[in-house]
Amino acid sequence: MTMQSINPANGELLAEFDTWDQETLDEVVTEAGYAFADWAKLTPIEDRCALMRNVAEVLRDDADLLAELITLEMGKTYAEAMAEIEKSAWVCEFYAEHGPAFLADEMVATDASKSYVAYLPLGVVLAVMPWNFPFWQVFRFAAPALVAGNIGLLKHASNVPQCALAIEEVFRKAGFPDYIFTTLMIGSDKVESVIRHPAVRAVSLTGSEPAGRKVAAIAGSELKKCVLELGGSDAFIVLDDAPMSKVIAGAVKGRFSNMGQSCIAAKRFIVDQFIANDFIQKFKEAVENHFVAGDPMDEETTLAPMARQDLLDELHDQVMRSVEMGAKIVTGGYQLDRPGSYYAPTILTDVTSNMPAYNEELFGPVAVVLKASEPAHALGIANAVDYGLGGSIWTGDLATAEAMARGMESGATYINSSTFSDPRLPFGGVKNSGYGRELSVHGIREFTNIKSIWIK
């Protein structure tokens, strides 16, 4: 079996890699287990943090080459890829700076002479990561996990093998010892064997809901800790007093960044009925005037390809099935007539609850506009899906927005801003968007043994 690296902008085969057999895989995972003792017990956290600062430095030093690799292999624009490398460096610096405080013993007053909570590493953690942010998704897991004293194993998406190997090389260049972070050159068929390996203590997955269910079931059967960041169908609520120019700019950015291939992209635009037609017209104009298809390495390009042709085909099928059921296309709804997996930015209206565009995650450049009669109705629509990752509310009435934010069934709600992830804030979802948290103090403690110690 091989992994192929294909440029989605033109279909060119960039590289091909043989996957590992089971014997090689077992040997590497076993060695990772052996490496844990020295890393956790003999390498002080100050030294682990120093190495993580080195990682940030390597990322910035090699940013041009790494960003180019992201663009060639995954398809996003070069500007977006450069921003992803910088954000990855930021999360490494964040945990290098704050990790010791986040993991410091927490004294607790009891009737003991001394009692406290210690945050101790679990061991080897498997990360199953997606292709849409091939560096950021990995580093937001790896930075806290490794600073905490854990070992990282990466099973990356099979369409970004060069990014996966480049990330391992970044850690090597930064001075990390062997087997502290290792890329596993395997397909999804071997993930179960890694989770069940005795050396592995936990698993983190960012991906689809079906993949999350499978991984959670396997991890649960082994009684191993699991963190899941799954799909999303984020609401973008627009109340009648929202400043329209800022709303439209936020809508374009929130839906179409990374060609809409983001779990926290705004997907459902729930707009007050009295301003909905104005919103739709201005949104349409902005979309049609903003996007220019081209080589994603070209700084003039604003419309990049989707990452794979099969993903485009699946998205188009969701759109067409919804149209057959009565949805209307305001703009877009077709693949561009050019080489590569380019899909026209699309806006749908008249979408009802029985349609794929309402119930399924649209992982690509397709926006759904829904109308609401009042704030309570808008919140009800926002919560009427199985996902609960993020969402945003746009209004001049901050008191109303904050009350609505507390009622939104999501892991995060942003007021007058598109959703985004930030190392300083916890990231994760509820309902079918998964469980557990990444980033902030909560993320670094997910893969620790939160241990009580009592002395008398």
C-alpha cells in the first residue's frame, strides 16, 4: 500500500510513499513506550519547554519552504499557509512559556499536613489528525502534550504525507530525542492496532463524526483516554441592528477561509427576516467580487482548490440533493472548468430541515442562509442540529448577544467576530462535535494524570 501526495491545483503526483508493515509499526510504538520513562522523569519541564521554543524557531526559519509544502500538498493559498506556520510557532511558544505554571502542583487545604494535586503525564498519546490544517492541527496537540511529558505519535491524513514527515523533521531539527515525536506512515486500517498497543495510553482525534465514533469505541473498549474534535455546523446569527458592512466582511471570511474546509467555519447564516434580503444580496455581491481562481502559490489568487476531488464531488452532491428538494442557488453551485479541484463559492437559500444542506456538515465553500423572526427563534435554529462546536452572533446589543451566547449549544461563541481558535482559550465541542478540550490550561491537562497526594 502507498500514500500519494497530489497537488489539488492541477492533479500532479508530487510524491509517493510506501506504508509500514505491522512489524515495523509495532517496533516503533514499542520504542516510543520505552522513551517515555526518560522523557517524563529525567527531562525537567524547563528543558522540555526550551526544546519547544526551538521548535517555534525552526518553524519560523523554515516558514517559506513549509508553507509552500502545505500549499502544494493540501491546496490552500500560500498566504494562508504562511499564517498557519506562524500560528503553529505561536502555540509552541505559548506552552513553552505557560506550561510550567499550568502543570505546577496545586496546593489544597485539608486536614492533612500537606495535600495537593499533581499533573503528571500519561505516556504515549496517539494523534489522528486531518488534512485541512496539516501543521496547526498537529502542533496544537503536540505542543501541550510534549511539554507535559507525554510522547507523541502522529497518524496524519494520507493525502498529506510530506507534511507529516516534515513535522517530524521539525522536532528533530529542534533537538528532540528519538521517539519523542514520531510520524507513523500508516493508513487508517492500522489505527486500531496502535490504540490497542499496550504502550499507548490515550488518543486524540480531529476529524469526522464517523471516524470519531470508531476511535472512541476502540479507545473505550481499552479504557483509554480519548479527546475528540469532530464536525461542526456553526451558526452565524445576524440580528436586525448588526452593522451590515462588518457582517458581510465577517461572513466572507468566516465561511470561505481555507476554502470553507474548516470545522469551525460559519456554515449556517441565520439572519433576521427584516434584513435577510439585503444580507443575501450584499453577501452574493461580496462573494462574486472577491474570489479569483488561480495558482494558490500566486499572491493574486483568492480562490484555491479544495483538497481532493472526492471531497468536491461529495460537497456538490450535497448541494444538488438539496436543490432537488427545493433549495435555491443564489450563486455558485458548480465545479470550475479548469484543471484542479476548484468549486465555485456557493450560497443557498430556501433550505429546510429535511435537506442535506441543513442536517449535514458542508465541508467546503457553501453557505446556507436561513431566516429568523426574532432572537429567540434564531437561537432555536442555531441549536436545532446535532453539532455544537462554535458559533457567532452579530449585533449592537451586547447584553442580548451575551445572553444568547450562554444559551448557544456550542463549545465557543464569538460576538461580532467569526469563530477562530486561540492558544489562550479552550477549544472543543459538545453534542456530536465531540468532547474534551484542546489549547489553554485545559488542553495541557487533558493528557495528564490529575493526581491527589495527601500527607500526614
